[in-house]
Amino acid sequence: MQLNYMISYGLEHEGEYSLAKRIKDDTIKLIKVGGMHEYFNPHTGKVLGGHDFSWTAAILSALGRDSSNLKFTNN
């Protein structure tokens, strides 16, 4: 999750807004479906690592989304 944020930030800085938005949107989708897990399989999206992971919550917040409006499908 943290790398997704850093990559999207760097892409925006370099003017690659479309690709940055895609990474942000895909990251948010992963979190909405899988929840606040530590990390996800990059090929399948399967949740991995710890659950209720605060780094993921922080990344969601940093992506500019209000986490209280998200509907999680894994609960």
C-alpha cells in the first residue's frame, strides 16, 4: 500500500496524472474489497499479512478519501 501511494505521488509530480489516478483507484478498490490488511497479492488481490493494519488506513486517508464512506465487502 505504501509503495502504491509513493508511486502515485511521484507520477503526479511528473505529470502522469492518468496513471497516478489508476493506481490510486485500484488501491482504494483493493482496500474496499479486502479491508485494512497489511498487503495484497499484486497478481490476485488476495489479502495477506495482518488485518486491521493502521498503515493501510493511513494510506487510504492520504489518498484523499473519507474512509467513513467506504462500504467494505468482506465484513
